[in-house]
Amino acid sequence: MKREFTMLAFKRDPKAHIGGWFVSEKLDGMRCVWDGGVTRGIPKDQVPWANTAKDKRYLKPQIATGLWSRYGNVIHAPDWWLDKLPAIPLDGELYTRDMNRQGIFSAIKDIVPGEEWKKVQYWVFDMVPLQLWLSDGVIKNPQFTKTLKACYLWVSQRDFTYEYMPTAGTPFITTRALMEQKLRENAVLYIMRQIQLDGASEAAEQQVSEFASKIVEAGGEGAIIKSPMCFWRPERVHEMMKVKPTEDAEGVVVGYVTGRETDKGSKLLGMMGALVIRLDNGSIMELSGFTDGERELGTIGTTKACEARAWAVDHPEERCPDWIEAVQFPRGTVVTFKFRGLSDKNVPQEARFWRKHASE
């Protein structure tokens, strides 16, 4: 199984028997791991698992807070906020009912944390055994490529005392009880509510359907279901699945197709008509569903943007040359899109752009 930096869920497998599993809301915040505070106050470049690939853009060295994004970047929470977290490694999501996902990312993106952190909570849904999280291995994805080696040894040699250290291989049904015992909720920390489903598969399916529908009706994403025997490890696991009315996937921008004149006028002429993206399986597809502002074309290098627009006008519905780039979606950008099912050739159907993936 592919190595990740945290534990991730697969899409819902309709053949899986989910009787006795746990269900919870699928949040739309920022996923992060709390290392218990062992790296708090240490320069980021001294932490062996830190993602430093883009750190040259910063004028000053970053300082670790103990809070790490899914891609190994420091989340710069304020000290008063961090003080409310226990010395226990945790897996959760930065979330608040008061802001949407974009608002949350905007609130926490700055190196110098602002007042918006007063609205942000850490919703915890599991404990992290450091032996597994920091085990040797290679993480490879567009945002985070890193070879982890001797990271757990590095932690064990530090002068730091944990309140509790989760044990590798502990089933979730046990971990859930331990969280209730070891963690204390406060203005910052919130234990995610997990509801155990009926033991009979048919009844459990009905419960999940009703649970997910209520969340979606209220503007949420859907639900997460989790086996009571699921144990935490840094990979995508079949014992944890996402339940959504529509599916979503990611792709990397590799090019663009120009727009064309339509029967309603030349609205897209001279603009980007669609992104060309590469999926995880290597297949290439076109993706649309953008606002006019997102369709603006620019250039790479010294060529003027007006020349890009002029080329697009003269070449409708054609693949753009390398010197033309969408202003909002440079090549290499990871985008998320929603779709409804797959074709016979496993190509997402009714695919529409949803959002740019967070790089942090």
C-alpha cells in the first residue's frame, strides 16, 4: 500500500459489510497531525520529516509548532492555542462551523497567526502511534515527496515526556474509549462524535444513508464510516470509507484547451475552455466548470498576456502551446473535481471543477 503522511479513507465500497462500524460527519476543514508537541519550538529544517521543498520562498526560517499538515508543512498556530493540546499524538482536522473550507485555510495560512484562530478548533478522530507514523518509507505525491528514515529514533532521543503514547495496532473501538478517557475537551480541542451502527448490514446501510443525507442537506460533505477493528497507519485503508452523494477525485494540470464561440456569443473565445489534467492512474482528461475569472490566460516568460489571448482567439478549441498558461491554474497545480460514476473506460463522467487543492 502507498505510504502517506496520515491515514486516509477509500471511497465507499457498496459490497463491504458495515454492520457494527462507526459513522461520523466528513468534515471539510484542514487535515493535520499533532505530534504531541515534541517538535514545538524547533526550527522546521531540523525536523527529519518536515517538507522543506518550497521553503526558500520564506525570508526567515520557520519554527515547528508540533502541528503538521497532510503534506508535512508546519501549521503556525498561536501559542495560547497550542497550550490547550495534550502531550498525546493525535489525528484530526482544523475546523469550525463558522467558516467554510476556504475561510479556514485563509485563517490559518499565515506564519504569524491572527485573530481568526479564536474560531478554529481541532476536531480529533484518532490517536497516532508514532512508531507507525514515523516508520521508514517513501512518501510520493505532487505536494510531498520525502524519504523518512530514523524519524522515530529522532523523537525517542529528545528530552520530552508524553502524557500517553498510543500503541501500534490498537483497534479503533479501543482507541475510541481511550480518547474519551485521556482527552479533555476545551475551547480548542473537540473529540469527534462517532456513532456505532447496527450490527445487521441492512439496518446499518439505512442508518448511513440517512446520516449522510442529513449532513448534505445541511450543507456538509457526507459521512465517514470506520471499522471497529481499524487500526491507525499512514496509508489509505479499506477499513475507513467516504460516503458522499457525488464522488470527487484529483488531477494535476498539464495543459489547457482554448474556448470557442458559442451560439450565445463569443463568451469563451480568447479564454481557457478547459484544463487538461492527468489523473493518478496516468490517464488524461479535460475538465471544465470554471468562472470567467478563472479562465483568464497569461504567459510564461516575457511574452505579453495580450498575445496569449490573441492566439486563443485564432485557435479555438485547440491545445495551448507551452508558453501559454492559465493565470489561476499554472501547470503542476492539483485540482479537485466532482463527478458521477465512471465510464466503461474508467473515465469520470459529468466531471466539473470543484476547487484547487491546498498546497499546505
